[in-house]
Amino acid sequence: MKIRCGYEISYDVRQPSPLILLLNVHADREKDLLSPDQVTFNRPVGMTDYRDMFGNRCLLVKAEPGPLVMSNSFLIQDSGLPDQIAPDAEQHAVERLPPEVLVYLLGSRYCETDRLSDTAWSLFGQLPKGWPLVQAIVDYAHDRITFGYQFARPTKTAFEAHQERQGVCRDFAHLAVTLCRCMNVPARYTTGYLGDIGVPPVEDPMDFSAWFEVFLGGRWYTFDARHNTPRIGRVVMARGRDATDVAIVTSFGDSYLAGFKVVTDEIHE
């Protein structure tokens, strides 16, 4: 399967502003690219390319005042297979986890394990560990939160989403990640492209999507608390502890989002 991915994102830059951009596919998917994954700009910018501590490809851009338009369009090969299901995947004891995954047991900016630990253990403490536990958490987050773009708020945390019972895909992911960590399951936040491939299309504008991954049975598995069903055509852009680590644009100056368009379509040959 071939998928066309891309975007056009516009900013109104009011003063010289450094920007960190996470707008390229993750290193895990670079081998699948069929055309260059290259961010282009409507005007010259100073730019440095680097990898962060999570292996994400980042661009550090120095933007001068004025309209700034970032765009990209590329083809990528995909297996066309849905997210893998492994009901027998086992949960590791904390002391047996690889050191590099231990950070995904800790609380973070949007994932307050301290505020949801008692709730998690009261809800899930008697369930079998491993895959059944994670699926129960996903079911709970999926049922707990009502989706709606009008409920989006950039400062909303997992605890607040749990209390308010409404949010967008990042809130579903933050809540499920937090509850998994409370139950000693390493969980990391993931963002990328997810088009309406293999499912009925929706009328909402296309957007980047958020889901999460858990470490079971010696590897990472994908879960999606918003959709709560295996999906086809995920293209990972970035992974981290929560949305702080994978923000598509982080601005260190006076700049404002002025336009946003995302494309994720299967190419029928």
C-alpha cells in the first residue's frame, strides 16, 4: 500500500523566533519512504537538523518576522496490515525491564501518575497483568472521554481529561498512558499520520493523530484509546513521554498559528 502524506502549516511570526519542528517521519519509517520527506519553507530560514533523546528527527529553525509557511508532500510504503494484537503478551516485573524503558513508568508534564494512581489501582488492581490489563485501560479511557475538537485545550492534563470526561485524541492518549504507568506498564506517547484508511471517512478535517505504545513481552505494541480498534496506515512521526516531547512546533518567540492543513490518503493504482 502507498500513502500520500503531507501538510501546509502557516505561522504569523511577530519577532525573530527560534522554532523546533517535529514534522518528519520517525527513523523507524524512513526506510519506507518512496519520495523525499523534506520540509520546505516559503522563504529562507536558518535551520539545523538533529535527533533528540527519543530518536525523533527535529529541525531547529530561526524565523524572522513575517508570514512563514511550512509544507511537505511525500509517498510512503505501508504494509496495509492493522495494528498487531497479542493477547498473550506478558507484563515484565519492573526490576526486569530494560533500563531505557523505565522513564516511561514515570509521571510527566501531562501524565500525573501521582494524581491517578489510587484510581488506577482501584479500577484495575485485580485484573490479569499484561495485554488484558492494557486493553481494560484502553476500554476505560475510550468510554470515559467524549471526543470533540471543541474540547481541545493545550494545557489539559490526563487528570483534567479524566475529571472533565471530554477531549481530543491527545487527551485519550494521555489518560491511557498515565493509567498504564500507574499499573507498572511502560507507556509512551506517539504522534503521526492516521488517515481514514479501511474505515468509513469522517467529515472532520484531516489532522495529525495521537496514540500510544506499551512495552509488553520484550517489545512495543500500539494501542489507540480514541478509536479502540486496530487501524491501518499509521505513520509515526515522533515518540516521547507526552505531548511536550512530540509537539509538531515549539516556538520560542512571538509567533502564532495562522493556517493548518494535513493530508493522509491511500494511493490507488
